[in-house]
Amino acid sequence: MPKFLQMKVPFLYWRSFYISRQTIISGNISSDGDGNIAGVVNGDITIRKTLTVEKSGLLNGDVYARKVIVKGIIKGNVYCEEKIYTLKNAEVHGNIFAREATIDKESIVKGSISQIRQKTNLTEDEEAEKAEAILETNMAALANKLIPEERQENWF
């Protein structure tokens, strides 16, 4: 690998970025836009939009992003505001925290997958009341469909 393609920096900030196949970056990266990695990054990435790790891409560090698309390899934890997609032959060696996850059957995830909830302005008591109301509504709808009226008294 030619030396001019290797960069060692403590921290980089870009609006959007593309790291090409033969590039190696050591240091943390932060961006307000999208990011695309086809080379190697040794450091954490914080990005406001979508991070894509291409088939040839390798990320040795944690990811903080709105959305992550993995075609290559991530060795670190992934924190997504919205969704992560691991496509065919992708690898994630770390824990995934996301609202939604789509994992291809031919990809590898060595770690746990945890679903995060959307933040609300409700207190714990208000959340509990809301959950209870939804449960009661769903149970009533289910009872009306599945349980004959004459037997509903015994169920609730």
C-alpha cells in the first residue's frame, strides 16, 4: 500500500464522505451527511444520515448513525436511530442497537441485537397508562371477534 494513501488523524469532520478501496484511515470520523466506506477505517464513526460499508469496506470501531447499510465488515458496536441492513455476506462483530434491523440469512452477526424505542415526552406513568389502554382496546377487539358474546363475561 503506498504511504500517501494512509492517513493517521485523531479526528476528521466532513459534510459527506467516501473512503475508497485502497485508503486506510486511523482516527474518528464525524459527518453531518452520508458516508461510504470501501476502504479501511480504524476508529469510531458518528454520522447524522446513512453510513454504507461496501463489500470491500472494513470498519474497526463503533458506529453512531441514523441508518446503516452493511455489505462489508464492521468490528464494533452499531447504534442506529432508525434501521440497520446487513446484506448478503456482510459481517457485524459487535452488538447492534436499532429501532429496526433487517438481517440477511447469509450475513453474520456475532453479538446481540437490541431494539431501541422511539423517545417520547411521556412520563413512566403516562407510558404505562397508554400501554394499558392499548392492551384493553386490543383485548376487547379480540374478544368481539373470537369469543361469542354469551361467553365474554367469563373472560374479563
